[in-house]
Amino acid sequence: MPLNTRDYQNMTDYLRHLYQVEPFTRAGINHPVTVAYPSEPQIHDIDSLLDPTPPSPESRDFAVYDYSYLHDLQNSKPGWRNRETFTLKAIRRKPLRLRGAIGSYYDMLATCAALERELRDAVAEGTMRAPSRVRYHRRISPKAALTHGLGRSATIGIGALTVFNDGERYRAILARRSAATAIDSGKFEVLPAMIFQPTTENFADPREWSAKHQILREVLEELFDFPEQTQPSRWDFFYHHPALVYLQDLLETGRAQLCATGIVFNLLTLRPEIGALLLIHDPAWFRRITAPDSDTPFATADETLGGSVVLAPIDADEDFLACFPPELHLMMPAQATATLWLGIDLARREIGRARSII
């Protein structure tokens, strides 16, 4: 049962008091996430948010594990692969930095996604009972859970808001997730949004521990329908794709930017997400990917619901929200809402700076 805004706020208030943090707030609405902000130099160096130590396997000493929920998902959506993921080991604030471990997708579903499912179900039924979360915090305190990935497989996510110049206005790309996704099906997301994970077998190349590398690969997969590959022979197998060659040139010449907007910590799942902004200033990019004879045509992947892409102007909040149904926050994963608005705010700042130079 979907939540209404009152239920959403009650759920957020419960989590705010439990974890003693300030939630991300926009337009008077509190969201069940908290944000750690990068320093100014880190904004323009997204990989500075990652500890340089390559991740090693996590212990799998889990405080809770919802086998029933995992089996329900496996039965309802067969064909998934239990791939390796990069997970949270620890967060440090000064400087802002994530230290990683290696876990698995199934362990994330059974330990983190299950916590959100339980609480949302309880709130929808008019209660605030979360026995799995209570059991988890008997071993791991709420304070420790905000800084360490103890007792769960806290897979790191990355959400990158893509904003581009169409020649007249800057627009953001959002779309709804299809039924092919394990969780958050039907919800609006920034594009690209992803699980942070290696592709080489047994994490064979430490250079995959890079947010920039992951975002570039997912740009190809989610905006240009580049086929996903598992266990490729090379860690950089996609770098010669023409769409990426072109984007890399834009980034290197200042006609595009890849920026960090923060680390968004989802209190529902106890998972962090690296927030990013891909800001494309050169209007030739949009003309090229939408040209009838384009060599790099815009095309979304199976994870995106067909016909759901929205190219929303970001000039003002009102212009942006007018492109969506009312109460958009109820139709987005909580972390995506924060990633969206953090990206829009930074895009407006960077666009203003670029215009002041011209």
C-alpha cells in the first residue's frame, strides 16, 4: 500500500528520533535520509570521496537476515544474479570519505532492503513496529550504524543526476524504473542510478573502485542501452564506445562537469549513496544524441519503463515539478529525492558560474 505524505512524515520522524540526525528537507518536507556534504575541492573530484584502500570481503556476520523476503523476491523476479557489490565499511567526515568492503546483492536485499520493506509495511498498516530493526540495534547501536556497515551488507549506491543544455534551457533527466528492477519498481529515479559494484571476476582490478568509472559505465548502459557485461576480460572494456569518447572530450575541455554532491545516507535501508551531478553545458551533446542519423542515439535500458523519460527544466522548482505528478517525493526512493535536489542546486550554481565567465 503506498504511503501518503502524513505517513511519510511520521516514518521520517520515527527515524530522525531513533538515529538523532537532521533529515534532508525540501519545500517543508522532511525525508528519511541525512546528508554529509563534500568540501569544495571534493565537489570537483568525486573519487576523493573514496578511501584509496581497495575493498576486501566483508565478514558476513549479520545481525538480521530476512530469508523470507529474499525468497519472495527471487520467486517473483527470477533470473537475477547474485553479483558482488561494494559495501560500506566506514564513513569518515573530515575529510568526507567512504571506506569499502565487498559483499553481495542478495545479502543487501536480506539485510538492508528488508528493513525498509518492514517499516513501510508497518506504517501503511498504521503502526510503528519494526522488530527486525529492533533486533539489529540490540547488536549495533543506532549511532554506530550511521558510521559503519556492521551487521549488514550495506551496499553503496550511486545516483547521478544528468542535466544538459538543449540550446534554450537546462533540463534534468528522470525516468521511472521498470518491473525488471528488484526494488523500487515504478518509481522515478535520476539517470543513471546504480549499485556500486565491480565487473571483473573476483574484483580482479582495483581500478574499478572508482565512482567516476562506475558512472561512465552506467551512462552508457542507461542512456545509450549499452549491454551490461559480467566478468569482462578488461576492466575498461567500454572506454572506446563513441558516446563515451565524446563525453570524455566534453569533460576534459570543460564543456561538461562531473561533480560530487554529497553522501546521502538512507535511514530506511541504512545504506549510503554517493550523490553526483553530470552537467553538460554544450548543447551539441543533446543535438547529437537525438539526431535521426545519430551514431550515439539516446536509448534507455530494460531497467527503465518505456515512455517514462522526463526532460524537466531546472530554472525554478515550480517549472521542474510541473512536469511530474503531485507529491513526487512519494514516487521516488528516498535517497533519489535528496540526490535530485542536491544535483539541481549545484547545477544552478555551476551554470551561473559558467555564464558569468562568458
